[in-house]
Amino acid sequence: MKDILHLNMYLITNLLTVYTVFKFFKIFFDEEKYRKYKISGYLLYYIITTSVYLFCHNSLLTLVANIICMFVITNLYKSSLSKKCIAVALVYGVSMLVECIVVLIGIFLKWGNMEITGLIVSRIILLIIVQILHTNTFIQKEILIPKIQWISIIVFPCGTVLLFLLLDKGDFSNNLLLPSVMILLFFNILVFYIFDKLNSEYIKSIDEKIRTNKKELEARYYMQERNVFYNQLLIAQDTGEKVKMIQHDIKGHVFALRKILENNDVQEALNYLKRIDDSSKNKDDFVNTGNTVISSILNYFIKNALSKGISVDYSIKIPEEISIESFDISRILINVLQNSIEAIEKCANDKYLDIKMKYDKNILYIMVKNTYNSTITEIDGNLLTTKKDKRNHGIGIQSIKNSVDKYDGAMEYTCDDKYFKTYIMLYLK
């Protein structure tokens, strides 16, 4: 009767072992290679290891069968051979360590049925460890897990171990013990499955929200870009009209200048020429680098900042042609300047923006300094962010980083009590 009980317990706990291995590999490997064969693979793992145990009655063969099956299972996942070997070694290493600790505890507590009790308790503890590791991956991804879920994945299996130890100490028949263990283990697996399912759905909803927000940000970026070039078109159109007016009046200007010079009034002639030059300029044409893309973006954001009551200083020293793609410099400048102006708008009084660009020895330097009035709430790498919507903010920052990395550049942020500064350096050919 004892052999039958032990056999049934092994069949149940081996099922739990297979589930634990599945959970562990889910942590260790990122992507499944043959998703449709996953269920079949783990089912064969259970059948083979159980068959070896039942018909061979040899612990060493059972150990070898488990290791071989686990290694075969790793081929369902995309990974290197070394990582697969490490995964299998870790599973068995942790499993053997847990079993040794459980045996020592059993000897100390003088369990009645060491073999059966140790088998079940060690498997449940191993499942708890793997579940905690699995949950930790959510924390690393900054996914919040409700406290009730944390409590359930720890308290429920621990309670199961305690109940089983009470069953082992009590005077229970084998007929009662087996179904009790089956029910307890079933509910443990059910709790972990529900936990994983809930978190999986939660992650899907977050990913969907991120995708939606990313599309909104891309649309917003497109609108900003459109506004930038529309603004530059208006500047060019207005400047062109003023030039036409000067051309139309050129005879009159030449006559006036001749009369002034005939009177030897050189200073008045210079002043007259300056007035002609000023009349041809557009009040919104703040920057004229010769680079249409950069000039357009800077003019748009300087005009935008001034319209919001922001004091603006700028120093732009770059050549007409620099070897950077228009898309990349647009993405960098639009995101940085947009973030700066949004931060300045939160200031009650002191609103200031300073833009500096310099090109020297094939290196483009960009510095944007702005006042800000927010409490720093998070450190994300080198970035100090004050935005409540950190995920959307992260998308914009990552967009800048992608372009900076493309040119082997660097980006840094510094701040004091008053100013927030963004430094960008790009290596151009």
C-alpha cells in the first residue's frame, strides 16, 4: 500500500516538476522558437521521465532522463548552446539544493514519512522560488503587481506545505492523504496560473497603450514638423515679397543714394543702406544658417517660445552643409526644444530658453538650457524627468537617443535649482 501511495505521489509531484521547469525556462529564455510544439514537448518530458522512473527503478537513470529531456526542451527556445546548458544546470542545481535542505529539515523535525513528505515539500518550495524569480522580472520591467497577488503567491503555497505537514503528523489514512495532496497541489498550480494569466493580460494592455501613445506621439511629431516648415514657408514668402518691393523701388533708392553721396554724407548713405537691408528682413527669421532644416526648426521654436512670453537667447555657429540626415537632426531638435518649452511653461515667473549650436572639427555640439519649476520624481538612466507620463516621455527620449547613437554621439542632462541643461554631441564625417 505504501508503494502505491509513493507511486501516486511521484506521478503528482513529477507533474509539478514539469510545470516548474516550464516556469523557469519562461524566465530564462525570451522567445519561443517552436511555440506550437510547446505543449507536446512538455507532455513528452513528463511521459518519458515518469516511464523511466516506473520501469527502470534506478535513480541515476531517472536523473539522466530528466537532464536529457530538459536539454531537448530548451531547443523549443531561441538561445545559444551555452545559455541552454546553464539553464539546465541551474534548474537541477537549485532543485538538488532545495531537496538537501528539505531532507535536513525533515530529519530535524522527525517527519513521519520522510520520502513522500520531502518529495512534495521540496517541489512546492522549488515552485515558490521560481515564481518569486518570475515575479521579479515584472519588477525589473517596472510593472506594478498588486499586493494581494504578492500575498497569494507566497502565502498559499506556504500554507499548503504547512497543511501537508499537519497531515503527515496526524493519523490520516492513505485514502484521505492522496486526494488531499492532489487537491492542494491542484489549487497551487491554479493560483500560479491565474496569477500569470492576469499579469499577461495586464502586460498586453500596457503594451497596447504604449503602441497607441507612440502613434499619438508620432502624429504629434509630424504635426510639429509640418508647422515648422509651414512657418519657414511663410517667412520665405514674406521675405520674397519685401525683396520684390525693394526691387520695385530700386530706381528711387539709387536716386536717393546718389543725392546723399553727392553731398558727401557717407554716414547717412550707410544708414540708408541699413534701412533697406532691415526692410528686407522678416521679423520671424531669427536664424539663417543656410541649412534649411535646422533654420526652419529653430525659427519655429524661437517664435513659439517668444509668443508664450519666454525670453530667448541663441547662438548658432554651424556651416550651411553638415553630414547629418535631415530626419535625425529634426528628431533631435524638435524633441529637445519641445520638452524644454513644456518645462518652461510650468514656471510661474522666470521663463528663459537658451539655445547654442556649434560645429567644430566634424563635431556638432548642441546645448539647450531652460528654467524649470518641477519636482524631480524619477531617475531614468542619465535622465532626470519631471513628467507624470513617464512612459510617453521615455518614448521621446529614446527617439533622441536613437539618433544620437547613430552618430556615436553622447547625450547628458544636468540641473540645478533653476536651470535644466541638455548637452548633445554628434560625431559627423
